[in-house]
Amino acid sequence: MKKIITLLFLLELNSFSNHTLSKDHWSYEALKHVSNKKIIMEDMQRFDGTESVTKSEFVYALSKVLKLVELEKANQEDIRVLESLILQYSDELNKIGFDTKTYDNKLENMNDNIQILQELVNENEKKIEILKKRIEKLEHKKY
């Protein structure tokens, strides 16, 4: 049974492996973006534009990348890039066993967390300004 499943998987993977992903393709730039920002692991940097990459190689690498993403290093722009990659290749990712829905939920939670943190930063900046003004007043009273 395992051999049959493996054979079917390889046939399915081969059905779209003839299409290459050139360095001009938008998803190539998206992967390069997250690679340059060190959001993905170093070994994914072989996508440097010097050689064509098949769609199957890209999708397989993308599935590995998405499992290894260090979301704490990702900002909202980075998360949008990852979301667009997942959306573009969700069918292919699902074919190789990657759970795009779970990952989409993970990204959505990260977006929510970023929003909450941004609100906290804004509140803290306001408090800091108030404290700076109080310090200035206290310093002026000394003299």
C-alpha cells in the first residue's frame, strides 16, 4: 500500500514538475524577499536566480520553508508575502501533505498579535511622552 501511495504521489508531483519557475516569476521574488530577511532557513538560498527551479522543487521547498519559518522575525509585510505564496500554491502544497489551513490560521494569529503589540507600543509611546513632560517640569523646578 505504501508503495502505491508513493507511486501516486510521485506521478502527481511529476505532473507539474515540467513547469519551471524563473527568476522573473512573482513568487520567486516573494521567496527571495523572505529569504533575504532571514525569515526562512539559510539552505533555501539556492533560489538565487542563477538557475531555473521547477514548480515541484519550489512547492516542496516552500512547504519545508513554511514549517521552519521564524514568525517572530516576520513583520506584517513579510506575513503578507507568505500568505500570498500559500494562496498561490495551496493546491500543490495540499497535494504534498502540507496543511495550508492550519498555517493560514497560524499567520492570522500572528497578524492579530502584531496588531495587539502595535497598539501596546502606541500606548507606551504616549505614556513615555507624558513622563518626559513631567520630568522636564521637575527639572525646571530645581533651577
